[in-house]
Amino acid sequence: MANPPHGGILKDLILRDQDLHDALLEESENLPFIYLTDRQLCDLELIMNGGFSPLEGFMNKVDYQSVVRTLRLKSGILFSMPITLDLSGSEIKKLQLKPGKRLVLRDLRDDKPLAILTIQDIYHPNKIEEAIYVFGDNDLAHPGVKYLHNDVKEFYIGGTIEAIDLPTHYDYIEHRYTPTELRAYFKKLNWTRVVAFQTRNPMHRAHRELTVRAARNRQANVLIHPVVGLTKPGDIDHYTRVRVYQALMPKYPNGMAALSLLPLAMRMGGPREALWHAIIRKNFGSTHFIIGRDHAGPEELQIEVVPFQMVTYIPDSDEYMPIDEVPEGTNTLNISGTELRRRLRTGGQIPEWFSYPEVVKVLRETHPPRSKQGFTLLFTGYYNSGKRIIGKALQVVLNEQGGRSVTLLLGETVRNELSPELGFSRKDRDQNIARIGFVSSELTKAGAAVIATPIAPYENARAQIKQQVEAYGGFYLVHVNTPLDYCVKTDRKKIYEQAKLGKIQNFTGIDDQYEAPTNADIVVDVSKQSVSEICHQIILLLEKDGYVGQR
């Protein structure tokens, strides 16, 4: 039979409260409500479906402090990660929240009421203490610590949950099981020993080999249980990863493995995180859990920890072996994550001994080589510095190259078409650049080449565009460093003259500053270079990085 849930009873609140559904739904229309963040939404789903058993709500102050300091609930049951509902002081004041009051938790995506929280207490956490205990340090370089200090609100609200409905999912529904459903699935197939494998990355042949070995050594079946909630920033999106897992499943021996998706918001909490994952997998019915070598599970957890056994490929025998079992002097092969990303980026060969062709096909669809990716060239410089003429010339050159559509976002065009209501205050300028960033990132994601030529005088706004675009493709900052005196002297429209006379306010270079970039990818100057030379310089950089082909 499946492993008993943590704490002895599976806290399936949806099942528990099903007879109250209509009454709770009606009550929810007349109660104060909040919209949940993505992390809160993940946490609530796992509270309501029993994945976080024995929790029946968000932690009150007593349980929170106990978990942070001792890895145990006040009852003494092992639980390693604080599960809290954060809210700002202004929201608490606006909604007049206090202990005993009931609060509806809604899904922002569809306005759906998911649960009603009966507030037990409202407390101010010690975030520094939480960071040190949970993450081992208060260093903002850690993504969990950064999120805690920058995104989590200043108050936590503890209380019990009455469940109305789980969040609605529209993707991979056939692979989304609650603990109750997965336990019923195991029972139907008579799976009594189940090894769970946690991952937030694509899986390749080595992962298949190590999970099959783990299952065979323990006469068990395999549950591939990837996280599809919030993972580490920079991770491959879950849509791609799930398509990879789907392609991999037929490679397992018939009847050995199952795939189920876990809507978890990871914390990157090291050993605490590992223990938390083991508790969750126990609640989903697993008897074994594959985990890193440095992590051990307390016996009281009642789930056997299986060490993550690194394997390597032996070309002479065409097989994978655990690294610590390979005889000295044996020829081995491996491809690192960095090398894999390089081969995807350049279109290099990925051999079948490393990954299955079906998996590689999925990864190449989502991560095409740079020659098929989009990119954005953001030109920055004074008015009349030459950005406009360079942009138009470069558009022609890139169209001649072919292979992708080319969009030119001239500063004046954007002002007329996207931002006609904006002025030239710093706030309005930042808003204008943010709109350019949004359009550029969407076009880049679609594989286009974008040439944007605003003045873009402020470093923070330029950095924001860079961050937006680099999530989908290439980004280049081109500083058109034409001297201001030259820009003024060649200004046939006499715009600078009007600005000096006060007829135009907040004009860059006259009565508004220009923050010259120190991190430009290319610096050009039309007072010293021809437009053709500048275009050639840019094309050479794009060729070097693989975005355009050799001419």
C-alpha cells in the first residue's frame, strides 16, 4: 500500500469541505477578499489538496516561529519550511482585518474564489532571522533571500482554510494529480513501492538510467514528479520541460514509470528544501525519494531517501555506469549543462548517447540556434546624434540579409503611435521606454530583429529593456556618442534652438541630463564615422555572436 501521509491523515480540504461548497461560495460574495500572488496560489493549492499535510491553513505565529527555529510545528510534527500568507499593512488596514475575521482568497487570473481563511493572528515576522535559519544566510545574492526581502510583504496572516475550489489549470491536465488521485492511481496499479524523482530541469538519458537503477534496486516503480510552479530564476519554462518528460516516458520499461506534475513554489532552501520535498512526496504516496548525496532524511519521516547516484557514459560498452563504479582508466563521456546550452545555441550536434532524439527535438524547438532567434538593438544618444539615419540604414542591411522580419521603432514614431499622451518628465520618459521594452521583447520572442532609436537618456530604463529582451533573445546597446555640439550644429529643424529659448521643456542636453552608458556593446560617432562603417561594425558583431550569417 502507499506510504501513510505525513502526520497520519491526508488533509484533503477539497474532499473534507465538499458538502459546504455551495454555502462557502455564497458566503464568499459578501466577504473581504485578496488576490493571491503566484507563490501564494501554489501554496494554497498544496494546502487544499493535502500536499502540505498536516497543514490545514497558513501558519500562525506560533507554528511559524517553531518551524523556522526547530523545523517542527508546535505539535512536534516535523515540517521544515514556513508556509505563510503575506500581506501589506495598507491592505490589512483597508480590509479592516483582525483575528476572527474571514477573508476570501481569490485567483487573480479568473477572479475565482478558492477558499475562505479564518484569521487566527496577524504578525510581523523577523525576516533576517527567517533568512538565516531557512537559507543559511541573509545574503541577497540568494534568490530565496532576495524574494523574502524584496517581494514578501511586511505582515503574515495565520489562519485555517475552508476550501471552495482548486485553481483552474488549462495545461497538461492529464498529468495533474492531487495526492488523493495519485494514491488511487498507485492502488489501481498495485504499486506498493514508489521511488519519486524531483526535478526542475529537462531529463536526458542519464536521468532515465539513474531512476531505472534506483527503482530496480528497490523493486519499485518510478514517479517522475517535476515542479511546475515557481522554480529558480532562469530555469527552462515548464511547458518545454513537460514536453521533454512526455517524450522521455516511453523510454522507460513498460509499466515502470508515471508522470505527475507538482504545482510547487520552490524556495531554494538547501537541506530544508530537500526535507520539505520528501514530506510532499510522502503525502503523494511515495515510499522512496531520490535526493542529493549530502542530504539525509530523519527516520521518523518514514520515507526512504535514495541517494542521487551520478552516472556517466561508457562509449566502449555503450552503457551508463555509476561514477563511483567505473574502473580506473576507463574512457567516459559527458556533456555539461553549459556545453549543452552552447550546442543548442549554435545548432551543434547533441549525440544520442547523451539524450534521445525526441527530447533534443523539443529543446531545439524552444531554444533555436541564434541564427533563428530574435534580437534587439537599442540605440541611445542625443537628439540628432544620427540614431535615426543609422537605424534606417541598418534596417535595409538586415532586410538584405534575410531570415527574419525587421522592425524599426523610431523615437518619433513611438511617441506618436504608442505614447502620444506622455510628456518629457523623467516619469513619462521611463514609461515611454518601458513601452518600447515591452514591444521589443515581444517581437524578439517571435524571432524578429528590432531596431529601437529613442534618446533613452536614463541608465535604469535602459537596463530594464535589457532585462526584458534577454529573456527571449539577444540584446545590444548601441551608444551613438556623437558630441552634443555637433548635434546642435547640424540640427536643421532648430529644435535645440527652441529648447534653449525655453520653448521646449525638459530637453535632453539642454535642461535635462543624459546619463551616458558605460556598458554599451558598441560606441559609434557620426561626426567621425560614415553610416556605412557603423552598419558594418554592427553587422560584424551580430555575425560574431551567430545572429546573422556570413555575407
